[in-house]
Amino acid sequence: MPGVLQVEAMAQVGGIVALQEPITDGKGDFFFAGVNNVKWRRPVVPGDTLVMEMELVAFKARFGLVKMKGVAYVDGQKVVEGDFQFAMVK
């Protein structure tokens, strides 16, 4: 799986998390604002199951900014990690 698709998939998971309580009540939209510190540990090949985790690090309600840390695993081994930013629009 290409690295850019891994980051895109993690951003999609982060967006779903961002639309949950306590950040929003499920209304509004999110925009992917950026990614930093991405590190790939090993290739993801066909047949691998990619398990993604996104952790809320910071939420600034006044500005609608959300920061998350994302990690993805294959067979319990870390394959990619990075810091993600989102902008919320209500």
C-alpha cells in the first residue's frame, strides 16, 4: 500500500474521530489541515491488515483546530506514525 494512501486512510479515521463528542455533536465538517513527523517503519503489502489508531492531542474550540497523533500497525508491529491537524467548520 503506498505511503500516501496510508496517510490518507489515517486522516479519514481522524476526521471521523473529530466528528464525535466532545469535539462536535456530529454536525459540521472537517478539513485535513496537515501532517507532520510522518515515519514509515516497514512496507505494507497485499494481504496485510492495517489497524489504525488516532489519539486526540489538542482541541482549540475557539479556532476549531484539532491535533491528533496517529499510529498504524500490521500484526502488532508499528508501520507508520505521524501528527495530524484538522480544521473544523460548523
